[in-house]
Amino acid sequence: MNSPTQPSSNRVLNYERVKSDKHSAQLYTRRKPAKHKSEMKMVSQAVLMLPNDEVKTFLDVPCGVGRMSLWLGQKGFSITASDLGEAALDLTKRSMSDAGINADVNSQNIFSMTYDDRSFDATICFRLLHHFSDQQNQTDLIAELCRCTKKYVLISYLSPYSYTSMRRKMRKLLTGKPVKQNPTSLRELKSMFSANGFELFSTVKRSGLLHSLQLATFAKID
Ligand SMILES: C[S@@+](CC[C@H](N)C(=O)[O-])C[C@H]1O[C@@H](n2cnc3c(N)ncnc32)[C@H](O)[C@@H]1O
């Protein structure tokens, strides 16, 4: 393993959503079923587009309470699941072992993971990017995902062009209150991935006109 560079403590401390405590981790296991179902559908659509023979190992980061890891493990991928939240990791360990799936579940700061370069055939980063308003955080996060990945990075993002994103923007303009969800355009994403030698492979949208959540897959340029 590489020796990790020391994470910027601000990045971790500014991010209030680390699921270290049992309560916030438990809440995540009780997400609205329809929302959960449509998010899992996006992931399954994106994963089914990956060439079978190229992807055996998957990194799920941040894994949260392990819903992606569980699904990917059930599909037969070899799973490494990482998060900073202790309670989230405990729940992930438990659900993987209940399902009889052997996974490496461990604590990592996504900005400075201790994995070697190109450790995983594919990496999924679901529902994290939009929590960072600062472009440098987004750039650093993407660089770290690309560093650890041999071939494919799947990343969710919020489109700025959906009704929901526009409504949030209007609310911010009118009330001055900061928004917690920060959109990123596909053009910006492409540019951040291209700086790391990756190109767009596929995109999947969450069903429904109002939703801004999208999932893009980027592939390493050989
Ligand atoms: C919204 S949840 C998404 C979890 C999972 N991908 C899913 O969709 O179910 C975000 C997760 O990011 C984790 N997290 C926040 N900052 C992190 C960091 N710097 N490194 C690793 N995990 C982090 C939180 O603990 C939380 O479990």
C-alpha cells in the first residue's frame, strides 16, 4: 500500500455527513423505498453496460451502509467497501456477512486512500460528489478515484439543468441560504476526468422528469 498523504482536516471536518454515529447510519438504511429502488436501477443499468471480462474487482467508496456493495457482491464482483463513518462500516460488514459475501470493508478518507494505484478494475462513488461546493474538492476527489482504478469509474452527480436544481438555485438567490446539494455539469465532469486520462463511457439518468441525480461512467484511455 502507498503511504497516504495527510488529508486536509478541513475537508473531513467541513463535511457533516460522515456516518460515524449509529443513528445517522441507521437512518440511511430506511431511505424511501421508491428512491432506493430507482437509485439501484441506475446502478444496475450502468454496471450491466460494463464489459464482463474486464471487471472482476470493485471498490465501493463511500460505501455508506453498504447497499451498493451488497448488490455488487451478489452479482459476483469481488468487493472492497470503504467509508469514513464507523457506524456505516459496521452496518456494511454486518449486511455483507449476513448475505454470505466475503468483502474487504475498511475505513478510508476518500481524498487520500491507502490503496495502490490501479488497485481495482472499477470504482463506484455514489451520492458524494454533490456534497462538495468547492471545485478543488471535486477535482481532488475525482483524481483519487482515478488513481486507484484500472479501468472504470462510476460516479453520481446532480445535473444543473433539472427542474430540482433550478429550483434550488432560485431558492439560494432569493433567501441567500447555502444549498447542500451542488450540481456539476457533465462538461465539467468530463474535463476533470480527462485531466486524469479518463473519457466518458456511458450515462444513466434517474427516472422521472424532476430528478437531477445522474450516474456517469468514465473509462481509462488505453
Ligand atoms: C450519502 S452517503 C452515500 C453512501 C453510499 N454510496 C450510498 O449511496 O448508499 C455518503 C457517505 O460518505 C461518507 N463520507 C463522507 N466524507 C467522506 C470521506 N472524506 N471519506 C470517506 N467517506 C466519506 C459518509 O460517512 C457517508 O456514509
